[in-house]
Amino acid sequence: MAQVADLPGAAHLELAGGVAYLDPEPALLEAMLAGWVRQQQTRFLNENGTIKRRVSLVRRLVEFTGTYPWEWAPADGEAFIAHLQSPGRAHPIAMSTGRGYETTLALFME
């Protein structure tokens, strides 16, 4: 049986105990994001800047893929970045922006 670690920011620490969620996936996503926000706050990152942008990026990838982070494969992130840098878009992202997004998503997935 897998053990659950009580690491700061762990999703299970964010979820209310003894509650049966009618739709557990969105609740788990919100718990994951809340834990990640707390981890970033303890590193004194700017909540209205860095943290907000990072959480927004994760939400954009959830929307783009139609899946949750625990269902993602590397190809999902690659498809997302490729979509954002597509020349057919009104404002394709720059290479540096794409690399920053990749770094942010890697940090989240850790």
C-alpha cells in the first residue's frame, strides 16, 4: 500500500477530512493548486504576479487538454506550447515565453 507523505502543500492536506466529494477531480485540482500556492508563498514569491500567473498557466493547460494534471503526458504540454507558438495565432508566444511556461509546468508537476 502506498504511503502518503505529509509534505507542505500536499493536496491531501488541503482537502477537508471526512467529506465525500460529489465531483472529486475538481476538488483535488483545487487542493493541488492551493498547496502549490502555499509552497510558493513560503518562498516569498509575489502572489499577485508570479504565483497568479503560474496558477493561471496550469488552469489554461487543464482547459486546453480537457484533463487533470494526474492524467497529463509530456505530449500534452508539448501540444499546448506548440499551439501557443503557432504562426496562425494572432499573437504567437516567443521562444523565451514558451521556455518559461515549460519551466513553470515542470515546477508544478514536481
